[in-house]
Amino acid sequence: MTTTGEARAAGQQRAALVASERRLFAALGLEVRERELELDGAPVPRLRVLETGEGPPIVLLHGAGVGAAIWAPLLAKLPDHHCIAVDLPGCGASPPFDFDGVDLRTHAVSLVTALLDALQLRSVALAGNSLGGTYALYLATEGDERLSHLLLLGATGAALPGGRAPLPMALMSRPRIGRLAEVLTPRMRPSLSRRFFASVVGRPAVDAAPDEMFAVVAALANISGPTFRSLMPVLFEGRHIRRHLELTDDELSTIAVPTVSSGVATTCSRTPPTAPAPRR
């Protein structure tokens, strides 16, 4: 049960996030439409989405520990598409979520199916990074006829076989260490988020991003921290991805839509070996 103090703190976190997002959008010249979608038959009752542009629709699913606004620099480059960036459960301004006892594959398919139902789109490209890429792959293997293209950007999380968890994530998958990390982990600050991203994507990319980006990343990390920590034991057993989460080559070969992967190699992904080539 959430206490009054916890609800007040959550409200303050959301207000700080929204203010940081607005400064980022202004810096990028983005006009963003925000709304909450009511979901039927999903693991959560609603999700917040951020929308930009007009044209063919793209739904964007972010990775663990961040939120929809992480896509802002990309959205600024896609004015000719209707971009729909989603705050996944427990992230951004969507409702809190605890992954304890959740089957991730069932959760992902149920969630994204309900999301597409609520958006009422007949045809849509689905883009995902890290955990979002995992969700996208799970849905694609179900043969949802609304998918027109599948875009895997960077790491694709736990869906692909042969991956290993980065050491910090592996440690957090152990319940006692995860609880200790929750107590000891400091609040993310913009300066810390800048250093973290520099280690992931390189200093030139970080230097090219507006300063407002790192205030948003810090706010997102602080909001999604509890959800992120609850996810780690569901994803990993030590350094290994839980076997039932990995898609087999036979499952990957059932993906019938044009699929593009950025090809970024990480410890948690590899390019689908049997993904169809993009149409030209």
C-alpha cells in the first residue's frame, strides 16, 4: 500500500520530470502531444505516450530504467512520421509496476497488444531498444498483422540467445544484493547520467546532445529505479539470461515483417540470424 508521503514524493518526481521534458523539447524545437491511454486486458490500466509529427506511425519502446522522452533527439529528426513514444510500466509518467513473479514474455505480448488496440492503428512500425527491443521481438513472433516493420535499435535485451548480463545487472538479480542496492544507490544527477551515457555511446554523441537531455535522463532513472531493480531477477539468473526468455532460431524465423537491426553488439544481444531483409 502506498503511503501519503510516498504518493506526494511520486507526484513531485513526476512534476520534476515533466518540467525537464518540456525544457528538452523546447531545446530541440519539438512540439510534443502528451496523453494517457486506457488499456484493456493489459498488466497495467494505462500508459502515458508522447506523440510528435504527422505521417506513417511508428511506436517506440524504450529500454529498462528510462522512459519515452529518451527518444526526443530521434523524434526531432522524424517530422514526417507520427511518432508515438511510450512510457512503459513503472517508467516516466506511467503507473508504478513491480515485476516480481511476472512472466516477461506473457507480459510483453499482453502489454504491446493492448497498446496497439488502444491506439487503433491498422498498420504500424514497431521500434525498440534494449527491453523495448525484447518486447517488439516477442510480439513479432506472435504474428500480429498490424506490424508493418520491426526496428531493433542497439541492444535487444533478453530475447536473443547467447547473451550475458553485464555484471551490475547480474548482481542486482540476486535478491539480497538487489535490496542492498536499493538502499545504497544514490539519486541520479545530470552530471552522473552524462558520464554514464559517455561510457555507453561515446563522448562525441554525448557532446552533441543538449544539456537538457541529461536532466531528463536523471529524472527518468530516479523514477524507474524500483521497477528496474524488480526486473533484474526476472531477466537474469547470475550472468545468464533466463532460458525461457530466449527466442529460438525457429521462433525468429517466423517473423514475417521487414526487420532492421542497428547491429550494435552488446553483452546482451546479437542480431537475429534469420530476420527477413528490409524491403526496398
